[in-house]
Amino acid sequence: MVVLAVICAALLVALAASLMRQPAAPPATGETVPDKAWQAVAPGRVEPKSGETRITPVAAGVVAEVLVKVNDKVFPAEPLIRLNDDELRARLAAAEAQVKIRLRTRNDERASGKAADRRRAEDALNDAEHEVVDARAALDTAAAARRAGRGSEADLTNARRALSVAEDLVKARTSALRSAEDEAPLPREADAQLSIARAERAVARVALDKLTIRAPIAGTVLQINIKPGETAIPSATQPLLVIGDVSALRVRAELDDRDLGTIKLGQSVVVRTPAFPGRDMSGKVASIAPIVGPASRAARGTRNPTDVDIVEVMIDLTDVGPLASGMQVDVYFRRNEP
């Protein structure tokens, strides 16, 4: 009896191991397709085709204002968040006052010839830089007015055009100043002191501008993780905002590395999600990562012996259907596709 019991136990273990090696059948959502139609199955997540842009602050500060909401569409350089900037505004005011003092001292000393040409080029560049500052402020105002329903798209377009013209003028006058400097004698002390004051003012302007967090690309606000009164920190693991271009979506799938040899570029796939049972979306394999690594859920912490390594496969969706960015899906790779 003991021998019979041992034999039965061994048979049960072998049967269990055999069942564990069998691939799981895909869930019966949408059109019923035989299991043999699938080359492989992989979990994935929907994301903008442009990828998700995670925005963090350059400098630490307390959030004074969040200027956008989730699902808002933004343009490049549009203000998204303003940090408290009272201290830096005071520093900029002090730098501006110093420039005025140095300018008055310089103007008391006459210059002629090439030295006078350099002065005129420096002043012209200074005026152009002021125009950029004013044009950017006008664009920010136009963007806020349009978002609040008080401004038009035409006003915003004109403001963006004015900023572009001002920036082009700065480039042209910077080039003109370089030419004037090449031909002029060494600057006098008053000219040098004014140049230093203007440089210090420029540094203050840059530091102040860093407290306005702007959109690096055109896209849609997908996530906001901070509110007024909270402190924004550059080293935080969670971004302040996430934006992306949702006009086109893709799926980032995590394919078991054991299936890598069966998947090819251009291969057709079916995308399914429990959120929409009975609805199949189609797509094609757009890229296959050249590196194998842990799945995202096992990327941190201690790995278990049962954790599998994966290859990231990007799927371009030819039929987006009701899918939304961030949604979890399953990707079914069709068999016998080129």
C-alpha cells in the first residue's frame, strides 16, 4: 500500500508539472478564435505614440499656481505651473537698478569710432532682449486669457508670432555685436562695468524664468500630481505633470523573452481589454527592443525565481477604438504573419 501511495503521489506531481507548462488560453473576448491562431500573448499599457513626457521642476519651490487641468491641450513653452518667485523678483529688481546706474555712468563718458559702434550694438542687443521678455509675458497673458475664455485663438497666434520675431531679432543683434567687438578697441572700465551688470541681470532673469514650469512639447495634460501650497522638488520620484500627444496611441507590451524568436516587425496583433469585453482593436508590431530585462512590476526590489525577463514591443494601433492612454491591455500576436 505504501508503494502504491508513493506511485500515485509521483503521478500527481508529474501531472501538475505538465499542466503548469501548458500555455494559458486567451480569454474569450470578442470574436472567438482558436488558440492556435496566437503566436504569443503579452500584457501591455496604452500610451501616446509620442511617449509620455514627465515634467519635473528645475529648481525647488512652493507651488503658487497650477495653470492647467487634466485633458487640457497645451503648446510648446506654455506655462503649466508657477512657483513662488517673490525673492527672485526682488533680486531682478536690484539687478535692473544696478544696470541703470552703470548705464548712466557709461553715458557720461564719450566714445567715438569703433568704440561707439560697439556701444550702439550692445544697446541694440539689450533692447532686443527686453522685447523678448515683454513678448514672452504677453504670450503667457494671452494663453491664460484663452484658457479662461476671455481671449481668442487669434490673439494667442499673434502673441506667439511676436515672440518668434523678437527671438530672431536677438540672434541678429548678437551676431552684429560680435562683429563690432572684433573691430573695436578694448572696452573702458565704464563699458565693462555695464556689461557685467547686464550679465548679472540676465542671470537673474534666467533664475526667475525657471520658476515658471513650461510645456516642452505640444500635447495633452494626462496627469497632475501637485497643487498650490505644496513644495516642488527636482529629485522627487513622482513628476509634477505628465503630458503626451494623444492624437495617436500605441501599446507598450512586455513580451516573455522566450517568445522573442516568434515575433517579427509588421506582425499583426489584436488588442483586448477587460474594460471593453467583446471589442477587439487591431495593430502591428512597430519595434522590438534590442535588450532583455525584468518586467516593470519586478524592476524594483528583490526578484523572485518565478519572475520572467521580458522584451519591450511597441505596437502601433491601426484601430484605437475606445482605448485611452494609461489603460492596461492584453496583446495577442497572430501566427504566420510576415
